[in-house]
Amino acid sequence: MNFLFSIDDRFVKQFKTTLLSIYYNSRKGHHNVYVLQKEPLKQAEEVQQFCQQLEMTYYPLLVEDDFQGAPVSKRYPEAIYYRLLAWKYLPEDVKKILYLDADILCLNNLGPLYDLDISEYLYGAASHANLTNVTTVINKVRLKSYESEGYFNSGVLLMNIAQIKDEVKSEDIYQFIEENKLTLFLPDQDILNGLYGERIVAIPDEVYNYDVRKNATYEVLSKGKWDLDWVIEQTVFLHFCGKDKPWYDNYKGRFSSVYKHYYHKANDQSIK
């Protein structure tokens, strides 16, 4: 399987945590890990050695595109945009790849997602539509993406690189940024939905992009079915969305201990 991340040195520990959770809980075999970065990671040797221990191969991808003028902040650095043009930097033989944010934890086998047939689409992604239905409608109007199934989260993206090369263009992305930069609330996500929302196939968020902030809402929507036991047994990706992150000392979320188990194991040099 091919995995794609976009990080800088500030997120190496979190990136390692995500990889370790995949190693323990998903389909075995050799995996390729591609990391988009503006400058070479200072911790590149550490990352490479860590990947080798997990029977994965690390491939740094240096990004040359300049997203000058695109909205950035401490929470939304320039690196969030790189996934949109990943096809320009990936090897020719990569036809499909799974992009993951570095604040994601894998609990179960992701193989069925990776094997999903998206040959007629650009991406597979979760919309969280049932969690934020009103917001979804507002976003469709704001971004003029009326025909899309929902407002898709960009943290988990199954990417059909073969098709993306034909349809996703740098100039379209830069133009969209220029025309909408004052109203891009979740910048990369807004671009993805505004330009390509109709070319995304929906995947179930309770399985592949579980927003940990909304655990009570999930239980209500499912009439109690998607409780903690169900999540541990069935959910593939926990996504620690929002400002509060599980690697902070004061984080008190429901899945705090689960995340910190992998976080400490991934960063104490004793992973097996």
C-alpha cells in the first residue's frame, strides 16, 4: 500500500504515531510512505530508521509549488495545501495512494478502504454530513458546490492518482485561492470541495474518519449502536480534529489513553 503525509519537523512524533498504529492494526506487508515537505526534514534519518523497523520505505517528496497568497496560520500552515498537488511529485508507477493527516490513529484494518474501486472518481472521502448538516448546506452555498454529496473532510483521502493527473490542475487551484482567499475558512478543504466536490465518492465517517469530538452525536445517530465497544471493534480511523490534540498534557478526550499508548510507544524507541 502507498501512504501519503504532509508534515514538517513539528509533527514527526505524531506522524510516527499514526504509522505505528497502522503497523499494529492493519494489513501486513511492505508499505511505501511518501511525505510531502517544503524542506528536508531535520529528523529524516530518524524517520527513515523508524519506517524500516515497521517494514515500510520512506520517500521524501520536496514540494516546489509556491502557495504564496494562500491563507496560512499556526493551525493551517502552508503544508496543508501540498496534498492537492501531490500527483506532481509522486513516482509514475503510483496509481493510488491514501493520504492521512498526522492527527489520525488507526484502530482496525484499512485494507477494505484501500481496495475500494474509485476508478470513476478522483477521491474517496468522508463528509461528516450527519454531524454538521446545517454547516454542510452553508458550505455548499459558500463554495458553489451544489452537486456534491456533502462537504468532505480532507484528513483521509483515497486518491486516484491516475485520474487526478488528468483533472487536477495547478492553475485552477491558484485561481480558486485568489478568487476566494477572503472566505476560505478551512483552506485546503474548501479548495477540495469547491473544485472537486462532485468527483468525490463518499465513505462512511463512523468507520474511516471518526471525529472524536462528536462521540456523543455518533451514539445518538446510531441509537446507541456506535458506542465505545463498537468503535474499538469497527472504526478504522479515529481523527482528532479541532484545536485540542491528544498529545497535549491537558487533553481529556474520551480516546486520550488510546492515543497516548501509541504516541509513547512510537517515540520511546521500543516499538516491537
